[in-house]
Amino acid sequence: MAKNNLGLVRVGVATPALKVADTTSNAENIMAIIRKAEEDKTGILVLPELTLTGCTCGDLFFQDTLYQAQLEALANITTSTAQLSIAVICGCYIKSDNTLYDCAAVIQRGNILGIVPKALADSRHFASAADVPESKNCIRLFGRTIPFGSLIFEDEQSGLNIGIEIGSDIDLPVSPGSLLALSGADIIVNPASDPEMVESAAYRRQLVTAASLKSTCAYLYASAGCGESTSDLLYSGHCLIAENGKLLAESSRLEKDNRITYSEIDFGKIDFERVQTPQFRYAVPSAAAGAGRIKLLPLTLITPDVRLSRRYSPTPFIPDSAAEISAHCSEIFDIQTKALAARLSHVHAKKAVVGISGGLDSTLALLVSSRAMEILGRPSSDIIAITMPGFGTTDHTYNNALMLMNKLGCDVREISIAASVRQHFADIGHNEEVHDITYENSQARERTQILMDVANKEGGFVVGTGDLSEAALGWCTFNGDHISMYNVNCGVPKTLLRHIVRWVKDNHAKDQVMADTLQSILDTPISPELLPPDEAGNIAQKTEENVGPYDLNDFFLYYTLRYGMTPAKLAFIARQAFSGTFDGATIDKWLRVFYRRFFTQQFKRNCVPDGPKVGTVGLSPRGDWQMPSDAQFRAWIGE
């Protein structure tokens, strides 16, 4: 992929205003759509099946007058694109050897690059692609020899590949689009003419999104509109754009005017998914005979100055709707609690030992532990909840920790670390007034030692509290809070963790006091509290001032690991997603910090305790993210 290629292309699916069998009027409307799409920097435009004539012409398709009028319209459209870079997929029909074929023509820069016949054709008027003689792989049209058959259209500049299936081809058990995807097509386009019936719109959405998910591709569906004949059926012009199982854009239905629906296809993401998906690789040899390859001229791609029409969520770990968030949090909490219950049972732990700071992470770990004990039919007093105030502990977090532990009925213990850490400073010759990394990490390691030793004494088991975001940034003390016997939060990013605690507050708080305590914890700035409070007794050490906003870090983490975004693309997408929240300079600053910390802190991730994965992104070195500790980040920062 070229250095300046972001792996994004704008696509359009369109339904022109149509008059049945009036090819001149139809061609004018089609050209208006093509010119508008070109102005809007569209790389690929898909028009409906038989769009030059209308799909409802019936036996008029047999009339040579209509056929010749259609060819004239097709020639005029082709000529009119001579100065345009857009690739247009236009539904038409073609006569060859006294046989009619329902087809799609790919037009670009004044040429028809190839023609693809429909596999599942209307047998009254059109022959199937299966009826095409094996020796016939091209046709003569407008004085040129044009490739004809199953084809993939390649843009060598970007590495993007386009395949075509037509209308009801998508309904086949193994569709042409599936085979084309297995042969390398990143985008499957479908010029269609699906009539509107009860629940057909919902079925169409399911079909298109499922096709894009099954074949790890983008799917562009452009359907015939209400200008078609209504003698027996109604056509709504329902157009859809899907990518990897997600519906990106959808048109309104039953509109009479020219309409274009846009989105951007992230074909870089599609390629990344395919590279790391063994199921896709294994399926390739089972594909039918490979499609022919046709070279496209360079397509118009998205450049950094373009505003996207599709949305990249600024919180990719969090669903969009309140109902989805609630269901998501419920499922994750269930995974965490049942995983911990299973581990406690497996190792025959008499106690669960949890260090409680009054912060979000330890709060969720305690809530998970409490529910795990309920699942096992054991009392909450089997949880030894220990608060360990130190030099940075504030009254606010201390009181929240005590209130929560008592409300849950834990075995509450308070062990100050001040005296033991001061003794340690004396032992190693460290000046307590020097608030450096030694000052901070000594406290974190002392707390871990206490937890481990209490667990040994009580036949217990230390429950870890660190989250996925902290693991990505290395924001933990090696052999301190970095270590536990089972880490229930290891798969939960910070932005999502906040929602889970809020969900517990709303659904499982024992009383209003507990709910208020959880809300107070949610409102507390994120901090390890390893530096003394300010003069007013408030938290002085705020994590996000050191590592950057967690909204940005979780965004960087998700799109780097889940979709392999390059730094240039990630910065571009972040600018779009956080427009009005963070400016470009702020995004660039924290993206550099993210890469530096993500690479340099791998040594911590290479020796982490077990814990449950809850989503598609994980950092366990045993099954999710494997990277040498001394990998260099120069290329990422350089870009």
C-alpha cells in the first residue's frame, strides 16, 4: 500500500429517476448522478440492475429497437466519462450469439473495462452466466473487444479489488460474490432490482450485512426505484452500504428524484481482517475457478483533507445506544464474575483478597468478587478487602473505599503502608522528600506484598484490578499492581469500565448509600494516589495528565490492534471522530505518547497473570498480542 494511501475510498449507491423504456431520459439522469458523484470525490458508483431501460420492460427486452436505444445510451454515458476518474458500475443487458444477458458494465475514463453477466437470471428474457460457452470470455461492442464473464477489477495504485454479482445472485447458497471475495475482491457490488413487499427491507438489510460479514468484505447494493412499472410490483430504490457485518449507510425508500447514498469503505481494515483470519485463508482453495483480472485506472481515494461521511465512533469499545450499553455491561460483568468463580473453585481458595483504593478499577474488582461469591453460595465475608492508605491517599477515596467494603459485607482490613515504606526508604537510602519513580513504586510494591502475604496466611487468592488500558500504556508498577493471582479487569478498557460500574450502580446497588458511594467513585479523577495531595487535600496526581485522555488512548488501542491502522490513518480518523473535542495538535501529541508507551512497556505484558478476555481486543501474551519486548517504534513515530 502506498505511503499516502489511507486505505479509504468513498463509494456511492444510487437510484436514478427512471422512465420505463425511455433510454434517453434515463441516460440524462444517470449522467447527472455520475457528475455529482465525481464532484463529491467518489471513487466507485453503483447503479441499479437494468438501469438504462428499467427492469420491468418485460417482452420489450426482445425488441431490437429498445436494445439499440440502450446501446446508444450506454455509448453516450461511456463517452461522457472520458475526463472523469470515477468507476461506474451500470446495469444493462447485452446480446451475444442471439442470446440476451442481464449484465453490469464497468465504465471508467471513457471505456467499458469489462461486463459481468448475472448468474441467477430471469429465464424468460435472459440467459444465465452458466450458459455462456467456456470459450467465450469477451464480446465485441462499440468496435472494441471487452472482457466478459466473472471478473475482478483491480486498482493497482491502492491494492483495491472489486467484484460484481447482480440482483438475486446474492440469494444463491454460494453466491458469485462469495467466490469473488475468496479470489481477492475487497468490495462486492450488486446492481439489483428487488421489489418491495412486507418486511423485505429488513430482510435486505440482513442479507447485505450478512454477506459482508461472511466474506469479510464491503457490500454495495443499489436497487431499482419507484420509476419502474407498478403493474404487479413496487420497487423502492432501497440502497445499502455494508462493511464487515456493519451497515454503514442506507437510503430512504420510494423517492422519485435522483438519489445518491454515500459512505467510505475502509479497505485497509478489510485487508487487515483477512490477513489475520485463518478461516478466510483456508477457504480460498475451495473457491471455484478464478475470475479474470481487469486493471482499473487509478481510483479517487480519500485524502487527509476530506471530511468523511461515515462515522468512526470516538468510543469504539462502547455501543451506541443505552439499551446496547446495558446489555453489553451485563454480559461482561457476567463473564468476569463466572470466570472468577470458576478460578476460585478450581484452586480451592478459602478467601479472595482484594486491595481497595476507592478508585474505579479496584471498585469493579470488588463488585466482581462479591458477585462471584454469591454464585459459589459463599458469604461476602470470604472476601478480605484491604485498604492500604499511603502518602497520596485522600480522605475522599479512603472514605469511599471503607463505605463500599462495609456495604458489601466484606472482611474489612486497614493496613497503613507509611511506616513500612519509610523503613524501606531507609534501607535503600532514599530521601522521602524526593518524589520520583522510586518514591511511587515503593508504595505500589509494598501494597502488593501485603496482599500476597495476607493471601498466603489466609489460604487466599489475590484478585487483580488493573485494566486493559493500563496494560496497553504500561501504567502500572512492575511486580507491584502489575501482579496478582487472577486479574478480572484485564480485558476491560478504562472507558468501558466506567460504564460497567455505573451499570452495577443502577441495577445492583444494595441501597441508596451504596449507589451514592459508587457515583462518588465514578466522579473521582483517575489517579494512582502515589504522590501527596495538594494543600486542600485533593488528588494532585492525575493519570490523564501523564499518559493522555483515556478516550484517546482507548481509541488508539482499538483501531491499532483490531484493524491495524497505520499512524497516518489513525491520526486522520481521530481528527474526524474527535472533531470539536480535541484539536489535531493534541491528538498528535498523545498518539506519539501512546506509541512510545505501547512499545516500551511490552515487557510488563509479557508476564501478566491470567484473566478473562471479554471483547475482541486483548493483550494476553499467551493468545492475543505477541510482541518482543525490545521491538522499536521508530517507523510508527516517523509516519
